[in-house]
Amino acid sequence: MTTPDPTHPVPRPVQAGPREVLALAVPAFLALVAEPLFLMVDAAVVGRLGVVPLAGLGTASSVLLTAAGIFVFLAYGTTSVVARQFGAGSTPGAIEVGTGGVWLAGGLGLVSAAVVGLGARPLASAFGSSPGALDQAVVYLRVSALGLPAMLLVLAATGILRGLQDTRTPLVVSAAGFGANAVLSVALVHGAGLGIAGAAWGTVIAQWGMAVALLAVVARAGIEAGASLRPHVGRVVDAALDGAPLLVRTLALRAILLLTVSVAAAFGDVPLAAYQVTTTIWSLLVFALDALAIAGQALTGATLGSGDARGARAATSFMVRWGVWGGVALGLLLAALHRVLPALFTDDPQVRSAIAAGLLVVALAQPLSGYVFVVDGVLIGAGDGRWLAGSMVLVLLAYLPVIQLARVLGQGHGPEVEVVTLWLAFTAFMAIRGLFMAWRVRGDAWAVTGARRT
């Protein structure tokens, strides 16, 4: 029996059919659903404290999602480079390039925590919330900042495991984290009487538990594969350079989301609270559809790493179909529940009515979302970060007049119309983004093969 030479790894024959997609997507779906449930639990618990705390949570959540979201390349970029090495036949190399992202995540997490914790009030003030909502947002932010390093470490460790074609471990850890967060939030907010700060502490504790668990799994896999887990300047720099285009892409996307939140805040506390709830539900649907995108990242990277561009394109075609039909199913379900869900978050009749109206628009946009998220995942898995960065900047520029028009048309026409106008504007953004992606994926420039994209 011939012993494989680790210096000349043999590419793995990567299967990318429906069975493999489901094997990755189903656990990824369940794990991703757990992520927005953190905020959904906080929204449901804090919503019982009143409209002002709920509006404050909306502002604070936007800041935190921005602080963590701009570094999502730690998961996405890591998945791509790890999957390519894995598909090319080098498990030690895959884990080593991934650990560069972990060390980078630790450093970025500490910096982010300091910025958010010390700058909580000016950051929250940028959204133009009412004084009461601002005070609640500051309390939540100062506590939640302590969990930012854990959030980023979870992203990087999850990216490594996805690149190794393992989405089940993140599922188990996410489920445990969600359960702990739910229990802690209720106990600390209402049991201990800590108010909105209790919800933040519950999330922080759960996040650190998840980070420790995932890093332990990655460390064990690295030791078994004979990979070096020590910090290496070159790998950290490579992780930063590989992630830079995705950082630009994410910053442009976050700018779009923040512009929308700022208009919601300008409309007042009731529209802002309603928009916070509809955004939380939208996030749940996004992560559900994004499960296919995660499968797309992992399989596209591994397939291209093994040199099979045709297989990557074939997998893209059926994943897109699944994404669109999945969006149809989720849209129908949401439309059926659009008057039931608001009662889970608030007792205020105005907020409930505005939530219900906004959810109808969200429901109609789900097939489009399914298409956009799947193609986005495929291009990330292919390492097509530069194109994604440039296209998202162009989409942002196109969105500026759209959101300003929504502000003019919605202002003063009541919470229902204002929230509907916001979601129509956001749907227009998704349509513009979808057009760019349809053009890119029809060509061949994204499907570069090899252990690294050159």
C-alpha cells in the first residue's frame, strides 16, 4: 500500500449532487436559523417591557449586526480557502490556512469590542432614535460588546468546519447556544429584573460558550491531521488579504441596511419598533435560504479545488432552482402567518398592524431572495470576492435614490404605510442585486480551478 505524500496531495473526487447539497444544507439551515433566534428571543423578551425598550433593541441590534457583520468574511472567506485546499487533497493545509482566520478573528474581536463598548452612545445616536430608545440601546450595547470577540471567533471556526464539509458540528453548537440564550434572557430580564441589560448578558454568555466549543473541535481536528495551529504572521496576513474584497462587499451591504434603519428611525418609535421585528423575521428567513448558499460555498470551493468546473456549474443550476422554490414556500408560509406573528413580539396595536403590513411585502420578495443568496454563496465559494465587492458598491449607489424616495413617499402617512414603503425599497435593492448576479454567473470568469484562486 502506497503512503500518500503530504507535499503532493491528490485532489479529492468531490461529488456535488442533490444528496451532497442536502447533507450540507440541512444542518446548515438548522444552525443558521439558531443565529437570528438569538435576536428573536431578545426581541420577544424585551418587547414585553414596552415599545421604547423594543425600539432601543432595534437600534442596538443594528449596531451589533454591523460590527459583527462587516467581518462575516471570517466565515465566508475561510470556507472558500479551506474548501479549495480540502478539495485539492490537503487536510493539514486546509486547517492551517483556516487558523490564520481564527487568529485574525481574535484580534479584530478585541478591537471591535473596545470600539462598540466605549462608543456605544455616539454609535447609537447616529440612528436618530428618541432619547428613551437611545438610552435603552446604549445599555444593551455596552454589555453586548463583551460578546463581540466570541462572535468573530465563532465565524472563523465555523468557516473552517464548513470548508471541511462539516456543517453538523456548528448545528449542535448553535442549538445549544440558542437554548442557553433563551433560558438566560428570560431569567435575567424578568426573573432578576435586569431589564434590557439582562437580555444582553444572556447572549454574551451563550456566545462565549459557543466559541469555546467550536475552537475545541477545530483544535482536535488540527492535531489529528498534524496541522500547525500556532499563530503565523503570513497566514494571518493572507487571511486578511483574502477577506478584504468580501469586507468591502459586506460594508456596502451593511450601509444599505443601515440607511434603511435610519429612515425607519426618522419615521418614529412605532415604525422603528415594527421594522425591528420585521427585520428579525426577515433575518430568520434569510438564514433559512442561506443554508443553500452555505452548501454552495463549501461545494463550489471543494469542486473547483479538485479541478471540476463543470461540476460546480451543474451544482449551481439545481441549487438556484431549490433556492427559488424554497423562497416560494417560505413566502406562502409567512403570508399565512403575517397577522399571527406580531402578537409574539408586542401588545401595542399600532406596532402589530405595522408589522403585519410589512410582513406581506417580505413574503412576496422571498423567491427573489432565494435566488440572490444562492448565487452569492456560489460566487463566495469560488473566491470571486473582487467582483462581489465592485458589484455591491454599484448596487449601493443605485439604492441611494431608492431609499430617499421611500422616505419622501412614506413620511407622515402612518406606521403601516411607512413600514411597507421601507420594505418595497429594500425589495428593489434585492432586485438590482439579482440582476448583477444573473449576469456574472452566466459567464465563466468566476469558475477558476485549483487549490488557490490566482
